[in-house]
Amino acid sequence: MFGILNKESAYDVLAAKVEKSSPTLAAICASSWHLPIYRQTLTYELSSMRKMTAIEEYILKAADMKLSYNIDVSMLPSLFGLDEVFFDAVIDFLTAKGAIDKDALPTLKLTESGKSFLAQGKISAEATTDSIEYYIDRKFATVYATPSKEERIGMHPKCNAIDKAGENPRKYINRKFALEAAKTIGKEIENPKLGTRLTSIISAKTTDAAKALFSEIWFYDIAGGTFVRKIWDHGRKCFHNELARLLDLAHIDSGYKLTAAKSNLISEAVQQLANEKDKLSICRGKAADEALTELICSAKAKITMHLPHLSDDIISEITELCKSQVQNGVEVMVTYASCDDVTFPQTGITFQPKESSDNITSLTADSSKCIISGIHWADHGAAAIACGDAVYVIDDEGFVRELLNQV
């Protein structure tokens, strides 16, 4: 609590995102690594709509006529009073566009596309080809505009095992995929105003590999007593739930393992509160600062603190935080397990040594609400970096009374 706020690491920022949405998860440790992604060029065919010529429209209307007999191609010259030379190329074009049923010729029969063209008064123009280039994770068909990487960080220690785990998506390259891939890199393939439409995928060529950066954060589920893995995808700036699920199912670790720490009276009490609604919340960084200030300001009679260690810097911080409350007549008591060679100021705050076997920092306002930090939930290997200490805001009078009895 005191002396550690406003020093968030990048991992702590990500941890706070999860803890805010999942109130019983507390971040333990984190690591970062790369996985390969591949450059891919997708070539596709585009068609656009144009207004039909008069003769195209007449032919489709003839095919759509409700007569007791079929309209044959040979009838068109006499029907329209034109030489047959005017119809051959147009029939071939309408057939190629799928407006007229090729198998029904020489009888004119509209297809569903032909009916749609006739209703719009427009038909597909000559097709053009275009392409987009992006990076792709072929296991999940995840598209990236550009790789996000950090040269000083290596590949996942079990990259080969990840590559073999699970099946790569099959037949993922389709019209929907192409439109979404283009959107990811900021390109619009189809333009409704111009009538441009993607009609087919021509090819998908995969070339060189690149590195994509991920950060793995492990949390302790206080309510369930289990560990939860979350993976942040730096390229997409979101949590990659599919990747986390794959690693969990394949039992792939990142070079370190977590083991639950031995519980004590305080951690057991916090675990019990985690199963009760609205009695426990976890925060860090700015949110922890705000919670701390709010609790101090809420005190009407007494503020009680306990710290494992006291220094001049921490004394200055406490003095500043409690100055207004001391002036308002609120009693402030600070106990500590150990201290440096400090100077205690004459500010109306009582400082008193008190032996303690744990490393818990606590703050109570009157006897209804409290904040604690320093709970040790788990141990982990050296390959991971410990996340900053979480702050636990507890709204339970029974817990606070028991805590005050210990302080």
C-alpha cells in the first residue's frame, strides 16, 4: 500500500483490466514471449454493377414473360425486329454473368441472379482483380496489420509444442474472411455506393514468417482456489482467449509453474469474503490510490493502520494523506513491525511498534470498512516476473472487527 502506489508496470496495467471485470482474480506473475505469424497475400476478384443496356433489359424481360409457351433464342430477331447478329454476343454475356440459365438454352430462362439484375435494372460489369497483404496466425486464422514485437524478448520456450497442439483452421479463406482481413488493415473491398462486390477468392500466398508478441499473466482465483491464465495479444490489443484455452488444454507452461502458498487467518478470511457478493474488490494503481484516499476521508472517529515496515518516506506520505482528518479531530494510530532510523514528526499521529508475523499492510476507517495488501497467494519460478501487490477493499464489519483485534 504505502510507498508502492503509482508505480505500475505494464503487466500491472493489464492485470488491472482483468481484476476490474473479474472481482475474485488477483494477478500473481507474468511473462512475455513471441509466436510466429506469416505474411500472406490474398488475391480476389471484384465485380461492379452498371446500368443494363436496352437490349440486355429486353432479353431479360422476354425471358421473364409469363406465356403459355417458352421463348426461344431464335424468336428474338422477329420479336424485336433486329438482326440476330445483335443478340449472339449479348446472350453470351448474360449467360456468363449467370443471368440466363446456360443449361436451358436455346430456351430463355432467368436464373435467380437474372431476376435480381432485372429488378435492379443493373448487371455485373467485367470483373477486376485486386489483392491485400497482412500477417496471419494460421492456427486461429487471426489477422494482423503489422507484427508487434520486442527484440529483447525470445520465442515461447515451447513454441514447437504449441505449433503441434490443436488443429489449424480449415477452409478459413472465404468471402467473409477476406472482408474482415481487409477491415483489419484499414481497406474497404466492397463499396455499396459503387456497387462493388467481392465475387471470388483467386489465391492466398503465404511467404515469410514474423514474430508476434504476447504477454501471459497468471491470476489466483480467490473464490475458487485455482489459477487462471490470461494472454494479452499486443498486435490486436486484446486478450487472446483462444490461445489461452489451447495452452491450458494442452498443458503447456511457459517455463515456470505456480504453486499455492500456505494460507493464514487473513487469507482464509479474504477467500471466504470472495464468495459473498459485494464484500470484496481488488484494485491497483490509480484505482488503489483513489480507494485509499476515499477510505481515509470517510473516517469520522479513528483511522488505524498497520505496516510491516516504516521509513521516513512512508511517514511523510501518511502525514500528507491524513493531515485534513487530524485537523478535523480524527484519531490516527499507526503500528509497524520494523522501521528504519526514522524521525517521528509532531503531527498528532500516533506511531507505535507492534510485532507481526505476516507481511500484511492494513488500513481501517472507524470499524466498518478496510483496505489490506500484502497477501501472498502463490509462488512461481524465476522465469516469471511478479506482478505488483494488489489492494483489497473489504466492506464487512465482521472482518474489520477481527482485523482491529489483531492490530
